[in-house]
Amino acid sequence: MDVYFQNPNPFSGVDNIPPPLSSDFINVSDYLVLDDDVVANPNSNWSLSSETPESSDKAGSINDINVINQGFSDEIETSINNNSNNNMNIKRKSRGMNETTVEVTPRVTFRTRSQFEIMDDGYKWRKYGKKFVKNNSNPRNYYKCSCEGCGVKKRVERDREDTRYVLTSYDGVHNHESPCTLSYYAPPTMSLVYSNEWQLQQQASANSSSSNYSTNTN
DNA sequence: CGATTTTGACCAGCGC
DNA sequence: GCGCTGGTCAAAATCG
């Protein structure tokens, strides 16, 4: 699963629009991708590996699914397909057993150095909860995509080990365009300052442990 | 006045 | 069964 970011550069090619004041922007000096997880549907009896001590989620990476399948000696068939909900269906079939399917939701976690916890990512979010979690004096905020029919959620909290950093987790995939791409002339109130032509491509690393951060700055 | 945020309550999963 | 924890709900408050 590749997660791909590209600088939208909303001011390029737009005439007569002055560049924004630097004070209007957040300067993000560090931008890290922690995980490319998938989360098993809680109604399934599947469990995925690579669960971290800090996480109670049934989370694992695509690579972990392969590991699990390799450990399934009777496994004779496995397939991964996108389903109508923009999640993935994984089917597996073993000798003498019926085919079973599990729906998994992609999860991506970012660690961003920022003094602000809310950064515009191009989508419109509605806050639906706030919680103080164990071993973290900073609250965790819960957001849903406000677009009707889109079930993507995001969690935002300060890193308990270094409060200069913000941890942002996205669950699911948007089934619609970013509103930011539709309204070019309405820059968000808070935007990231991108490095020139920066691109981030998430590593399809076999090592999906959240303790091993992959640096994606340039 | 509609949209959004806040916040306490509620619920489910898990370990003991 | 009970307590702890994380996630969600929903009514009230606030904002634009």
C-alpha cells in the first residue's frame, strides 16, 4: 500500500495573487510516517500481527498479512481486493474449510513537528470526541470527515514522549475529492509550508514496527 | 440560526 | 464479574 503525497502548490500559475505572509503558515520542520497499518474489522475473528504494546488495536501491515499467511500451512489460496467501501477485502481459503473474508481499513500515522495540533490536510473534519488517554497528559481528539457518506476518521494527539510533535492517525480512505482541490482560490486558514517540490512516498517497508520511524523529509 | 465544538455519559473490549 | 481504558454518542454551549 503506497501513500503518496505531492505538493499541490496552490499558488503556482495563479496570477495577481500575492504570496501569503509567512506568519500565516506553520513551518513544519519534521514530517514522519510512522505506520502503514491495516485494521481488521472487529466483527471478524482474524487478528493481524505487529500489534504494539502502546496499541490495543488489531493492527498490522500488508506485509504482516503475508507473514500470517505463510504460517498457515493449509493455506491454498489468498487474494486481496478493494471493496465498495474503499477498504480492502482479504480472502483466504484452506483445505477442507470454507473461504473466509475479512475487511480491513487502511491506517496511516504521521508524526509532525508543529506547535499547532490542527493542520489543514485539504479535507473538512468534524470533531466528535476528546479523551485523555493513559500516560499522556495531552488530550486525544477524534475527528470524522464531514463529507456525507465518507467514514474516514482521524485521531490527533501530542506525542507523549516529545510534546513538540503531533501524532495524526487516519483510518480509512476518502471516497471523494479533497475540497481543497475544488476551491483553489480559498486558501485554508492554516496551511503547511512545503519544501520545494517535496514529495513523500511512504515506504513499503517490511519492518512496520511503529518504533522504527521512517524519515520522509528532504 | 445553522454549523461546529465541548464534555459528560455510555458502551465495548480486555485483563485479572 | 469487575474495573480499566479507549472510542463514540448526543445534548448543551459556542461561534460565525
